[in-house]
Amino acid sequence: MSPVKAFIDFIPVILFFIAYKFYDIYIATAVVIVASILQAAYVYITEKRIPGMLLASTGLIVLLGVATLILQDDNFIKWKPTVVNWLFAAVFIASLYIGSKPLLQRMMEGAFEHIPLTVWQRMSWVWALFFISVGMINLWVAYNFDTDTWVNFKLFGLLSITFVFIIAQSLYLMKIHQEYIPDTEEDQHQEKQ
């Protein structure tokens, strides 16, 4: 993923945070709805398609955001990270039973080509459990702390937790990958001597 694409992916969240800090949760919700729709439109214009998870995320922001605005109840928008994370978990679990390879393997096998299917399956379960847990943590923060704390957690806490998890998983994959790299001719030659 290019740095520009990563930045574009975070624009709605950043604008939500800024709008909340200067105004309130309802203005921030309206801003994130508009920013998410514009983001999806930009991706469609530049890529000629909208990836499924972006479409689902934008749809949830619009649905839960509109409910938040109409009913003046911020609990709806607070559910969005949980629903998205649980959707991710469902996709990772479904990919274990649909298709020849788990989604995680399809996404990463170019960099880790020698890792066996059983490892990809186990890691898919780990990712699914991570997404389920993060969704539960979001609800715990949303219902046990004030909105200001939840907004800070949404931006900094969820992002930090996800970053640490991805780093840990990457280190694990690199370790496992080393175990499954086939011997090269040079290694085989040295073993014979």
C-alpha cells in the first residue's frame, strides 16, 4: 500500500476527530459521512471499482451516521468500529471454508510463499479473534467512558492496538517463513562437506 493510499484511507477518521474536537459528535458524524462518501467516490474514479470492505464501511458509516443524526443518539456511530471489525472477522473465518486458500494467505503469500496451509489457517483464526476482541473492546470503551474518551480511543487506541498486532504478526510470519524456506544448492553443498 502506498503512503498516499494509506493517507487517503485515514482522511475520514482524521476529519471526524478534528470536527469532534472543534464542535461535537453530531457535526463530526456529518463530516465523516460526507468524507467517507467522497473517499469512496475518489477510489471509484481512480481505480474504477470500490473494494468490498470500503463499500461496507462507507455503507455502515452512512447508515449508522444517519441514525445518529436523526435520533440524536451517538451510540449508533460508536457501534461502527465494532461492526466493521466483526465483519472483518466473519470474512476471515468464511475464507477458511470458501475457496482454496484463506484470505490471509491470498493477501500475503507473495511475500511468504513457502508457509504451509495449516499455518495460514491458524493465523486466520488469530486475525479473526483479534477483530472480534477489538470490536468488544470498542463497545466496552463506548459504554463505560464518556464520548471524548471514546473518540480518542477510536483514533489512537484502536490504531495503536492494530499497529502492534500487525507488527507482532509480521514478526511471527518472518520467523515461520525462515523455517519453511527450502534449502538452496549452496546450503546443500555446505552440508555435504
